[in-house]
Amino acid sequence: MTDEIKNVLREALGPKAVLESKERLEPFGSDGSDLFHIPELVVEVQTTAQVCKVMQLASRYRFPVTPRGLGTGRAGGAVPVRGGVVLSLAPMNRILAIEPDNMIAEVEAGVLTLDLKEAAKARGLFYPPDPASLDTCSIGGNAATNAGGPACLKYGTTRDYVLGLECVLPSGVSIRTGVKTRKGVVGYDLTRLIVGSEGTLAVITKMTLKLIAHPPSLMTLVAFYGELTTAMASIRKILMAGHVPCAMEFLDDRCLRLAGDLLPFKGIDRAGALLIIEVDGDPDMIAREIETIGVICQRGGALEVLMAPDAAKRAKLWEVRRQVSLRIEENAPFVIREDIAVPLGRITALCENLPEVEKAWNLAIYAFGHAGDGNVHILITAADTSGRQRAAEAVGAILKVVLGLGGTISGEHGIGLLKRPFLPLELGPENIRLQRDIKGLFDPQLILNPDKVFP
Ligand SMILES: Cc1cc2nc3c(=O)[nH]c(=O)nc-3n(C[C@H](O)[C@H](O)[C@H](O)COP(=O)(O)OP(=O)(O)OC[C@H]3O[C@@H](n4cnc5c(N)ncnc54)[C@H](O)[C@@H]3O)c2cc1C
């Protein structure tokens, strides 16, 4: 970026919006992945008009722009790999309206996901998507990555709640997509195309979100199993009996050994797998439902089934689930995080393949995640940094197993930079060509988040 371009940006946006010193640029060079590239400028925008201005100038001077929410992405999507401008949407963080009558919310893209959930709850409404990062990520980033969490099993992902968008095209023109209604079939569904496009097609500035009634109560149980196979068989039985829990999470034996001491229950040393199952809704109905689910687990071979009697114990259980990644990170000099998904019945088959990969590349591999929707977090670690190359090779082997089982290479985090080399494993050349053509139609100069997604 030349001095002339920097001057033009300063003049157009005001000096306060433009960050230039190395210390202020550095935090915008990384995200929730281990990747780093320092931007040449950061522009912190307050309004859609400012986003339009940045993109108009980027179009005229042809400099790269990387949209950024709160920088928790796991795939390097917000890392400005070509330098240029990082466009921070963080200051656009107003909840514009919560409309109980219409059961919708209007928000700016930089709103913290937790803030929206709480504002909706205060009006008796529920915004279900619950990425584990919800207290540190933005709603715009959630839309750009189509984020999901444990509740996705019952309620779906971010895409299911985005009714419409205001976004700015790479040309600098602002458009509205979608509707404020529950239905709407006018034209191609650009909303669903832009959601999940990882900031490569348009900058999301505002969103119309669907809300539902807040479930009045929540109940949680944990079930310990000797091995993963029986745990997964119970998952199938629960779903086939017609229950739709709002979470069904699992930990494998390695994770249990690592974080089991944090569990608010004792005497489960023999366990080789753990399920956390949660149901929400009317208190009387869910009390019966959780009991029935407990019986299914017991009959399915659970060593122990325990209810979390109160909110404090429930919070402790979820803390264990959260602590697993932290402990893995503390115990290994580096970690590669995969977030693949396989068809429901194939989680066990996937996990059974992992010891072979561990042995072949001399690694330790941990598996945990969303048992109810097949989205498994696989954390690949080596005892020292010299294992980095071995771990990278093991990723390729694991992804091939995943695809062989009918799965997908990313269930939540997206492709960004990190998974770009693996995209052709899953998508055929014609599919990639079509997607590149769509990118070219939105962004013919390739200025918006260049070098992401496509190899
Ligand atoms: C501890 C931890 C736990 C996590 N747990 C989950 C989880 O459970 N489920 C899950 O899905 N993800 C999870 N993530 C990943 C991450 O939090 C999500 O991908 C989240 O949606 C990113 O939001 P963000 O605001 O941080 O986006 P960023 O990291 O800033 O950006 C992510 C991508 O979106 C683009 N982008 C951001 N904002 C916009 C915008 N307004 N317009 C256009 N493009 C934009 C960026 O260019 C980039 O490609 C986790 C991450 C961490 C660190």
C-alpha cells in the first residue's frame, strides 16, 4: 500500500478510524489459528457508509481487504495473508432492535454473540446458535463461518437463523438480501450463499435474525461407558426413540484421563467414554424425558448414569468439556485442531482409525465433540515441535479416512487458509470451478479476503 493510498484512507475515514503503528497492527495479524501476517493498515468502521468507502477505495486502488469480526476463527480466515487493510467490524456492535411481536432481531455485525443471546433472553426470546466461543466472537463472524455449537443438534446452525443481511460488495455498493419474514422465495437465496462464505464474497454489516421462544428450563445428565462403541450406540437409540436433546457431547478415553479429575462425580475410573446429554423445554416434560434417556443409556450398557441436579453442577460439567482443549494445549508444544464431521453412525469407525494414525506418525490424538451430529473435534499433538511435519502428514491421512466414511473436512471452522490445500479432496474440479466463478462474479478484482478458501 503506497503512502498515497494511506493518505486517501485517512482523509476518507478520519485519522481515528485508521490504525498504523506496529503495536496497534499486530493484534490484527492473527486469529484463533496459529497463523500470523501483519496488515499494513487496520480500519475500524462504525457505519455501513464507511465500509462502502473502504471497498470503493480498494476497488479503485486495488488493495486487499480482510474483513474481521473478533478474530476467534480457527481457520486463519481473518489473517491478512496479503497485507493490505484489515477491516474491523468490532465497533459496529449495536443491537438495533429486538422485536418480540415479529420474533426477530436486527443487529450490527460486530455484536458479541453472548450479548445478543442475553438481550433476546431478557425479552423471553432465544437465539440458539452457541459456539463455544460465544463470549468472544461476533455475530457477523458467526454468519461468515456459519458457526454452530452443541445446540445445533436440535436447533441448527447460524444459517438457520439468518433471515436477511445488509452487506457491502467488493465494488463498494451496499445491498440487502433476504427477508424479515419466516418464508420468502424471491430470487436466488443470496443470504444463504453469503452466510458461510468466510468473508470472500461480501462484508456483512447488519443482519436480521430469527428468534424463537426461550425454553423455560434445562436438564443435564452424564453417562459413563466402558468404551466409545456402546456410548455411540446409545446416541442412536436416543435419537431413534424420538428424543431431540439440545446437546449430546462426548469425550473419548484420552480426554477423560486428561480432564476427568475436574468432573463433579467420583468413581468412574473404568470409564472409556463419557456422554453429556441435555434437554430443554417445559420442566415437567423434560424431567420425564431425561429420565427416559437415562434408562436408555443404562440399558445400552452405561457403567453409570448421573443427573446434574443443579445449575452449579451443570456448569461444572460444561467446564470439563471446555477444559479439555485447554489441557491438551497445555500438555503439548503444539496442536493441530481438526473439526471434521462424519455421518452419525460412523463416529466409532472414525475413532477406531485414530490409534493406527497415532502409531504410524508417533503422535497423541484426542477426540471429543458433538456426538449427536457427528461433528468430532480431533486434536493432533506431538511430544515436541519436531513432530509438526509428522502431524501435518497425519492430518492428510485422517481427512482421507473422514471422506472415506462419507464425512466432510470441516463441520464448523471453515476452510480459511489452513484447510485450503485439502479442499480438492472433498470437492471435484467442476464444483471448485463453479465456486471460483461465483467468487469472480462478486469480486472480479479479487480484493476481498484474497487467497482464502480456494487453493
Ligand atoms: C475457544 C474457541 C472455541 C470455538 N468454538 C467454536 C464452536 O463451538 N463452533 C464454531 O462454529 N466455531 C468455534 N470457534 C471458531 C470461531 O469462534 C467461529 O468461527 C466464529 O464464528 C468466528 O467469529 P469472529 O467474530 O471471531 O470472526 P473472525 O475470526 O474475525 O473471522 C472469521 C471469518 O469470518 C470473516 N468475517 C468476520 N466478520 C465478517 C463480516 N462482518 N463480514 C464478512 N466476513 C466476516 C473473516 O474474514 C474470516 O474469514 C471457536 C474458536 C475458539 C477460539
